[in-house]
Amino acid sequence: MADTTGATRMVVAVRPRLAASDTVEIDVYDDIGIDFWTGEGVTAKAIRDSLKGSKPKTIKLSINSSGGDAFEGVAIYNVLRQYGEKGTHIVGEVTGLAASAASIVLAAADEVSIPANAAIMVHEAWTSMRGSAGDLEKRAGLLRQINDTAADTYVRSAMRRGVAKSRDDMLALMAEETWMFGDEAVTHGFADNVTDALEAAASVDLSHYRRAPEMRDRLPTTAPTKAATETPNMSEPVTTDLAPEQVATDAAAETTAALEMATKADNELRALQARLAVLEDEKAAVELRAAAQSDEVARLAADLNRREVEACVGVTIYPAERDAMTKLRAANPELFAELLASRPPITLTADVTGTDAPENRVTADPDSKLAALVRDAGKDE
């Protein structure tokens, strides 16, 4: 809806706008990307759809956001730069905080102003996940790529402001989770000029940033008042103070929903762990069966070799003699075959003396190689 200045103020989730307006105002006063709990947030699709069909000469970009999804921030940057490359002048203003992914969105502006008490914050990409060492190594590589992409975006933004910075310069700022107020943002190439300090609503969540506690007192704390001459924008959501009872009810409902989701997730985890235990038991059973089958194969192979030895010799022999010849054949079947083929006729003898047990042996020439090898094999027992 057009105001008295001829500009169109856009809430990114609301269409249509006045496509013929020379100036479009975009307020980024929410998380970048879809919020898991509320389903709200600023997305590239919402901004693209809201700008579709328009050819504004100027886009006024106002930001007060703690950031969010890095990929969504890059996508919004690209949507805005498409207009910038076609001649649209993008004017950015930090009304409170442009942190993390919101700083990437801000980098799309051709001109950036920042109040003395507002801040821009940059940091390295981070994630939470579970998985194998390989999974973690792949995710670490992805995080480094995101860091490089963000650093290159900041470098190009600084160049538009006449500040020469390298990728390493920006990566160093990101590694330190750098908070830049006023002149600091100008020095590092994130803003063009510093304006008077404003009082802006501190509605952003900073709990997940490492250096937030030491920076909190430097952020603006109260909401600004609109000029009395400004025409209200009927497309913007209207907020009112809620009664304490309603606040308590809403908080209780959110807590209950969160607990239900946590319980569901815990139950799913327990089910997966139980299934994993079953699979581990099945794996152990398969390994035992495989080992048993391997032993049986070895036993059958040995038995076959024994029977083949008996068939080759052609006589009944005692176990010790059979085992000796079986080992000889198993160790060197070619030599065994050669010796057996050249052996003289084999006879079976029995010597019985007093109470001595009968001793049967395969005999031929006692000095033959085969007889010697059989004797040596028996000694090894």
C-alpha cells in the first residue's frame, strides 16, 4: 500500500504491491529462513514473489535480524543482486542488528548506513549433527565451503564501498565472531556511513552466539516511534500487548508442544536402538553359521584327502600310517604322486611278538624315498 512519499512498503509474506512504484521498502525483521517452531521467517521465495513484475528504481532494505539459514541468506542476496545488476539502487539500513545470515542479505546493498549503536556480526558457519567419522568429515568440508562463499560475498560488498579486503581478511573476522558497531562496520567495508544512534526494538534471539553476552549491552533496547506524519501501512501485521494470563497460556501451550515433540523423538530413537540391537544379533548369528560352515568344509576336504590316499595305496593301513601319508599328500600332492608312481609293489606285513600290539606298515623298499617320507611324517606326530 503506497504511503504519502510514493514508496511501497513490503512485508515479504504479503502481496500484491504497487508494481509501478519507483521505490519498494523491504523490512527484514525476522529470522532468515523458515523457523522450525513457528513456520515464520524471511525467505528468498517470498521476496522474489513480492518483487515479481516490478521494476523499482530503488529498494530500501531495513534489517533487524539475528540471522538464520546461511543458504537462504545467500539466496536472498542473489535475488536482490539480480535487481542491482539491472540498475536498481539498493539502499540498506541496519536498524538494530544484522547478524550471521542477515549480514549476507545486507551485503546485497549498494549503499549501507548504520546507526552508531547498531551492529553487524559475522561468524563461521556451524551445524549440529550425528553420524560416522566420514559423515562428520564431509560436513566439515561443507562448512568450510559455506565460510568461503560468505567471505567472498563480503569481499564483493566491501569493493562496492571502496574498501579492499581479501577472503582471508573476512575469514579472520568470521573466525573471531566479530561484532561491528558504527565506525567499525565502515572500517571493515560492511557499511558506507554512520548515522545518529537510534532506539530500536531488541527483538532478536542472541542466545546461540558465543560473544553475545559481552555485546548485549551495546545493542539498542527500545522500539523507535514512527513519525506522526507517516501514513500507517495496513499490510503490516499489528501487534498489541497481551494480558499476563494469555502470555502464560501461550507459554504453557508451547512448552507442552515442545515436550510432546521431544518425547516423540526420544521414542523414535529408542525404537531405532532396539532395531540396531536386533540387527547386531542377526549379524553375530550369521558369522557363527559361516564359521561352522567353514569348519565343515575343512573337515570334508580332509576326509576326502584321506579316502583318496587309501584309494591310491590300495591296501588297508593303520591310522598313524594313513595320517602320515595324508599329510604328505596334502602338503605336496605332486611329489606324493611322483613317488607313488615310482614305488615298488606294496605289501602288508604283520609282526606280532608277545603282548605287543600288531604293527602294520606300508612297506616296499625300506630305503625308498616314499618309505623315508612316511617315517619322517610319523615322527612329527
